[in-house]
Amino acid sequence: MAVRKNFTYSDMDLWLNQRQVTEIECLVPDLTGVARGKILPRTKFTDERGMRMPEAVLGMTVTGNYPTSDVAYFRAISQTDRDMVLRPDPSTITVVPWALDPTAQVIHDCYFSDGSLVDFAPRSVLRRVLKLYADKGWSPSVGPELEFYLTARNNDPDLPLRSPIGRSGRAETSRQIYSIDAVNEFDPLFEDIYDFCDRMQLDVDTLIHEIGAGQFGIDLLSCEPLTMADNVFFFKRTLREAALKHNMYATFMAKPLADEPGSAMHVHQGVTDSRTGMNLFSTPEGAPSPAFYHYIGGLQRYMPAAMALAAPYVNSYRRIVRHTTAPINVQWGLDNRTVGFRVPESTPQERKVENRVIGADANPYLAFAVTLACGYLGMIEEVEPSPMTVGSAHALDFELPQGLPQALHLLRAEDKLREVLGERFVDVYAAIKDQEHLEFMTVISPWEREHLLLHV
């Protein structure tokens, strides 16, 4: 989305007047990345400059339930079901291009009654990490490559997903990586996506067909992390709406189809000196700098403990398996897509690190916050990376957690990450994920019925 520096409430009112907007979708990204909030008539939105919502809205599982017995959770979330005060961020105002009447959407920040930010809100967590960078005179940027699947409508969750019908009248059954014709099968949908993004001023870049049948990827142009998180939040919403218009689903599940590769959100990240604009990852002579190596060292050291945010659901770990397109360890390498942290070929001023561990199902605010937190800790602590991996890393040992319970244990135990991300945030987040895993364990899968029912 176009960055509107110093965009004020008055600027926002003028923007709304110019477009004759009649109602506003007031949005808050929750911990799962779902858009919560209220729809207000224009007059009420202008008069009140915000709204109230229960604090517990930020403490729900993806199923809409709450932890019931976690002590740390109830130290963070009020048991009296108190309200948060929500204030719009004028820089995020944009149209809702699929709405029938002139409608706008704007992201809100969450505040306690004393005026302080709600520290376990996703935007607040990312702001907290970005302040650490700002205090050092550093300016991080991120550029995600976001993968997703298109599927036929699926009204029964007990049935496997199927590829959608393209304009040829046939469903895709084979892998068509980088195929232009396979992308053109869904040309009417992608024309709508680009049109919607253009009207919202979302800066989307390259569209490609990924490896899986019905799997696609889109790049978003690099920018400041909070703006980029807003962009990804808006883009996911936009893509789902466009797909529904064409009688399809779009999904960012990490592993929606059993026999196809999972979907990632590869995050390219760089850091510049705020004063000079020079790339912190390069020396004046153009060589990789100590900060570059320390950043990678921080990713290697702390990313296993951050996996509960980068791979936030039980389904996420179905993607992290050997000999697929996903990494299973924290190795790094130059232009090597088998490792967790890839360094693309680039000029010294464009030198970046690509985190390939993060799933497409991750909340973008939390994903950017945690990968930047790992790199920050690496630079502050001067963590040295392991030797660069030259060959394939797929056959090397697992270095990432292989399930949500293990990931949550590592997150809770890593004091440095807890300090950077916020103690209360980690307590709330971990309690929610514990509850989600508990709910998942009450479900009996078809595999269990097929192989255990009559054989054990």
C-alpha cells in the first residue's frame, strides 16, 4: 500500500469525502491474523474517531475459544472482560474494492484505558521490535514472497480439497512450476486481483505458478515492516474475496493438500543505517559485513525457539518435512534453496537474507516481528553463524521443532526472545496455542480410523 507519511485525521476525512465513502470497516488483526472489528457508518466513524472492543478478542484461538486454566494467560488478559480503546491509523485507510457501495477499510491500534498500547496486539509486538532497531539507528525492510493454493469450493471439511476448474474446463492435476499457460487458466481471477490491489494501492509484483497443482506465489515489493505487514494482511483478505467471486477458495494453509508441497512466506530482510542509507550488511568495500554474519547467526540461534510464531498451527508442521521445498534446519547458504536462510545473489547495496522457514499461515505482524527479533539479537550479541552450507541441506539433521508442543516449549524457555517480544505477549500467545493443540487432539483423523480401527 502507498505509504502515507504523517497522514492525519483531517487528511483521512478529505480522502473519504473525495470517494464519497458511506461506511467504514474498522479492522483489528488478531493473533491468528483474522480481521476483527466493526462496520460503522461514515458519520459515526468521524464523530467517534475509534471504537471499543473486549480485550479478550485478542485472546481467542482460531476456533473462537479461550484458554480456561492457564495462570499466565489470566495474569495478562483481564478476567472482567474489559474493553480496549481502538484508534484508527490514518495511514492504512484504503477502499474495499469488492464492496457494492463506496466502502473504506482502516486498521486500528489497540490501547488500554491509560493510553498505552495493548502489548499483546500483533501490531504492538511489531512496533516494539521496530523501536529496538530505531534506537540503534537502524532501518529494517522486508519483502515477502507469499505462496497460496486455489481450490474448488469445499463445503464438507471431512472431504479432501480439489483443484479448481480453469478456463479450459479441466482441473489441474500435474505440477506446472513457472508455467505461464497454467497461470492463464485463471486469468479472469488474477485480473480481478491486480485490479483490486491497484485500487487499494497495494504494491504487488511478480505472479508465478509454484510447484503444487493449483499453487501460486506473489511477491510484494520491499518496504518498511509495519507497512508491509499491513499490506500482507490486506492482500490475504483481497485474495480470498477475489477467489470467492470466481467460485473458488484461496487458502494460505501451510499444507492444504497431502500430496503437494506446502506454502511458505519467504521473507527477504535487510537493514540500513538510518542516517546514511548504507546497507548494514555490507562493508564500504562491498564485502559482507560482521553485522551480516551476526544477523544470520541470530536467525540460526533463535529461530527454532521462534517456530511457534513462524509455524503457528498443527498443520504448519506437515510442511516442515525432509526432501520437500521446505527447510528442516537452520543452515545458511549463497543462492541455496535447500537451507533455512538463503542469501540471494545481489549487489553489496542490495545484500539481504531470505528466511525460508516461515509458513504462509503465519500472522505477518508476528512473523516479521520474530524474524527481525532473531536478527537483532544476533547483531547485538555478535552471534557467529555456522559455516556456509554449499550442497543440499535436505539430508542433514532436523534442527527445527517437528510439532507445535515442542515449539511452544522452546518459545517459553527462551528468555531473550520473551524479553524482545514482550513477556505478556508470549504468555497470551503460548496459552492460546496450547488450547488450539488441545482442541486438535480431540479430533480423530481418517488415518486413525483406516489403520487402527480393525488392526490394533
